[in-house]
Amino acid sequence: MVILIGIFLACMISFLLALIVLVFVPGFGLTFANYMVFLVGALVGTFAFVYFVAEKLNDPGNHWSRDSKIQLLLWSMVAGGLIGGTASMLVKKRFEGNPAKPLGDVAGRDK
């Protein structure tokens, strides 16, 4: 049951982050393709970030309270989603641009 709640929270956080980032970051644009790329990157980032944080919280020498651990995991879901989604959009924008100019082609030179 806890795993299902975690997956549900990750999906909801990724959904909201995608809407916020795609609307407010100029150059990304709110399209279906951009939304799906951001969502996949955000889900991967969320699970990866939470995994690493949870590994550190499971140390035997860790003396955090249960409530503090839950808050840290929730904030790590937000941070991981934001980092993963934004990184996936930056990679998408990097590869969808104009193809690289051939060597020796200098801008502004007359032919």
C-alpha cells in the first residue's frame, strides 16, 4: 500500500511540476510531446532521487524522527522531479535544434 501511495504522489507531483515548468519557462512550450518528455524525466528523477535519499536515511546511525524522514522524502520527490524533468527537456531542446554547421562555415562571410 505504501508503494502505491508513493507512485501516486510521484505521478501527481510530476504532473503539477510539468504544468508549472512548461508554462513559465520560455522556450519549452506546453505541447503534448514536451509534456510527455518532461513527465518521463520527472518520474525517473523522482524515483532516483528518493532512492538515494532513502538509502542515506536507512543508516543505522541516523537519528531523525519519522515525521522528519517523511518530509525529507516528500521534498526529495519534488526536487528529483524538477531536476529530472528539466534535464530531459534541456536534452530534448538540445537535440531538436538546427543541425550542426559544417566546419569552415563562418557566419557573416560572403561566398
